[in-house]
Amino acid sequence: MIRVVLYGLDNVGMSSMTEKSQVSNPPAQHTVVEPPTCPQCGADLSADLVFQRYRVCAACGHHFPLSADERIRLLADPGTFEEFNRHLVSVDPLVFSDRLPYRKRILQAREQTGLREAVVTGTARIRGREVVLAVLDFRFLGGSMGSVVGEKVTLAFERAAERRLPIVTVSASGGARMQEGILSLVQMAKTTAAAKRAHDSNVPYISVLTHPTTGGIYASFANQGDIILAEPGALIGFAGPRVMKETVGQAPSESHSAEFLLSHGFVDQVVDRRRLRDAIAMILRLVGARPALPVKSEEHAIGPNGSGRHAWEVVQLARHPDRPTTLDYIRRISPQFVELHGDRLYGDDPAIVGGLGEIAGHGVVLIGHERGHGDPARRNGQALPEGYRKAMRLMQLAARLKLPVITLIDTPGVYLGEGAEERGIAMALSECLAMMSVLPVPTVAVITGEGGSGGALSLAVADRVLMMENAIYSVISPEGAAAILYRDASRAPEVAESLKITAADLKRLEVVDGIVPEPEGGAHRDHDYAAALLLDAIVRALVEVIEVPPEKLVRERYRKFRRMGQTNTYIRELVSQEVSELSAAVSRTFISLRERLPFGHEGEDESAGGTLAP
């Protein structure tokens, strides 16, 4: 019988292959040879302090490769890294040999790098927050993933899930290790499954892609990150340039760059190495923030009943060009906001923005339409399918990390131009509506400006739906309704009244739960004050739902929307209208009688000793 050994221990007598090696710092550094000039811009690097610390050219920002120990030194708080599973080493399961026997290649790599394998794993602190780290080193056989790399990465995910710690992986790899054949290939399945189990344990996972990241690692655990960051200029792709040239006859052009992946929705941010530690620390802070929210006060939760303006006046205020947009609000209510990009399928739609934020010290996911103050890329907040798919990806992230979702809605409707139907706008809206209806975390939606049709509703299936005092929310724009009903868009002001699109109307119809007051004259008059009022309303709404169990949240959310449009709602509105009209008629009658009575004192009935004033 042939027994295949996939990995071994380089110290005889180790009691367990998962035994932890207690070290306070990474292995001795094996620094890359410092080039005299930058290959990108030609700058002299001999006295470049930025290059000496970060291996980044201060002149042009070119990022040089780093060893695993240099990576750890830049990311981890000093003295906090403790490596585990250090003594797992590769053997030769296939007895593979090309120009050199595989065993000899491994020995040479160990001698040249000071590492035992192509990945270093352990625990560390990043700005005081404990994490599991798994860092690949391209110097060790191209950072390729063999059985031991797969085992160590899997053990790292399992450690993170067991201890409920965030995990950060830093990838630099040429792909699977061909010297281990199919045993190397199946490590893709093993590490991806481990990452999925960590996801299911609600463990935050940050994946950092560096130059180069290709092949099996890129197509497995590295793409499972909740948040995927990439270094500028990094070559990233499934097939490396050499493989592409040999198989399809041409090398990749732009498709394998970090910047290309960002624009096409596959990474959240491209982060300069000098900011990477702080960027990761901020993400860790936001996903881990769980303080108690302020106690609910006795006063009414949300604002007045409405501005009292005519509907068409409110339409003009809702569309005012200087009205705060979603990003204007987010920057004021959550200055620590970390924007995330992309739908992981096609692209990144700037008409919808989203990311991690903090409300009253509690981590949240913020999503909203962004009009952009005239920026054509934002399309006035009219989103494409990839925008709603990005929103859904962030909602799924919120569900995994148990973070509340706050949506800010300001759009005339979805984008109906080129690409919308081809990429499935109706499907995206349908999926978004369905996902919000069963999201197992607290949700608060705020219509901040114009809430137009399905494009608005798809972000408004929430536990609490709020509406700013001078916002509108409608099945169709007044102009569109006038064009359909009267074939005359100029009758929009008249139709606006009939559509019942103001906050006061929708509060009476029980479509919204509360109204957020605005500065005198509208939110455009004072962005800071408008944001303060909005923040207060969101906190009050969150307080009402933050402690509700997930099952009850979903159940009550369904009941809430299930009731909308039922007959009793319409009856209440009709009765309210009739009472209002009757009251006005009675008032007019009394005034008319008072004017006709021949008494000496205005409004006074001398024989009855009373007044007829209403």
C-alpha cells in the first residue's frame, strides 16, 4: 500500500502539527536588494526615506515587492505578532522532478528566504485590535499554494472562526504549486470552504491583493474577502501574463491591474501601502463597534407632521440643486465612513454609494443614491443594475457581520438608458426588494430628497422608513403622471397634489413611520444642521429596533408592508379627508352667518349670551 504524506514537521517530537510557535516578532528579515533608481520614474532611491520604510517610491508611488516579514512589520503593532503552525513543512508527495528535484527546490527556497513555507500565519494586533494574519511571500517558489500553504491558510481561517477574530490575508502568488499536482489544485477548494465557514461564523475577512496575485489563490480564498483591498499597480488576475501568452497568444493589457478591477467592481478600494495599516484598522473598528445606543426618550421619536407647503412647492425643494446629497450627509453623520466599491460581477456604479460607517458609536452599513451635484457619472442618482447589486452585496455583508443597515434614498428613478435592460435592471430591483424584506439585521431607510418609483422603493423596505420634511415619494413623477393623464406635462403642479407625495400625506397613509424636520426654508439652507437633524432621527429609529431579535425583525417587517394598501388604510385616509372638508365647510358657514347677523357686537349673540365664532 502506498501512503502519500502531504506535509510534515521539521522538528521531531512536536506533539501536534497545529502547535503554536510562540514568537514575538516575524522571522529574520531578508530584505530585497535596494535598487538605486525607481524603474518607473527613474528617481534616485538611495536616500528616499519613504522607500526605506515602505518600499514605495516617494516620487511616483511605485510599489516594490515586500517579503512576508516586512509585510507583518508594516501591518502589526510592534511585538504583537505570534506565529502559529510554523513547523509545518512541505514534503514531496509526487516525487516530482524537473530541472531540480522538488525537495531540493524547497530546501533552496528555505535557505534563500529564511521561511519554512510560502505563507506565514499567526495572530497580531493592528492598532490594538486582535486579528489572525496570513501573509504570502512571493520569494518562496512564487508564493505558490501547495498542500502546506493550503493547510496553514485553512488552519488560520479555522482559528479565526474558533476565536471569533477578524482575519486579514495578504496575497502575493503565482498560483497553484504544480510540483504537487492535483493535491495542489484541491487546496483551492479547501481554503475557499474554510473562508466560507468563517463567513458563516460572522468573522470579518479583509483580503489584500498585492503584486502579483494570480491563479489558484486569486480564484479561491483571496476573492472571498468581505472587503477586498488592492495595492496600486498590482498585477492581479486568474491567468498570469506568461500563461496567457502561451495559451491564447497574447499577454494581458489593462485587464490585470488593480485599477481595472476597481473600475469593474471586483475590489473595494485601491489603497496606497502607506495608508494600508490605517485603512485596515478603520475597517476593523467599524465592523467591531457595538456600544449601547442612547436610551429612547419619552418624547415623540421623529419630528413634525410636515411642512404644510403645497405639494409642488415641496417638489421644488426636494429637487433643489443645492440640497445635500447622500455623501454630503454621510460625511457629516459618519466622518469615519469607508466607502466600498463594486458588485463583484460587472462594475461599480457611482450613482449608488455604500460602505462601513459609525452611528452613535455603533458600526453600520450605509447605502444610498448619490446625485453628485451635477457630476455626469452619478446620473443624478439614477442607478444601473450594478448599483443595486452593489447595494445587495453590502446588505449581505451587513447580515454576516450583524451590522444595522441605513439607506438614504434620493433618486428620480432607475437609469433607463443604454445598458440597463441588457444587464437586468428589473431583476436587480426585484432581488433587492426581496433581500431587504428578509434581512436579519435592523434597517432604517430615509427618503432624503426625491423618492422616485421602484428605484427608490428598492432601498426602502426597512423596519423604520423615515422621510425628510421637504422630500417626496411617489410611484411616478408629477410631470410623468400629467403627461399620461392629460397629455400635458405643464399640469404637473395640479397632479402633484392628487398623487399625495409629501411627507405629511405619506405619514397619514402609513407608508412612512416618521418625518425628519429640516432647517427653516429647506435642507439646502444649512447642510450641517440638516445632517444633525437627520442623525438624531436615525439614532432614535435605531433605538426602537436595535435589540429586536432577527426573527421578530423579519416577521414584523413583513407585517408592516403586508398592511400597506389594505382597505382600512384607504378608509382612514378618506375619512380624514372628509372630516377635513366638512370642518372647512362648517367654518365657512359660521363665518357667513356671523357676517349676516344684525348684532351690535361682532360675532356676539346678545340673546344667547355667546359667540358664533368657530
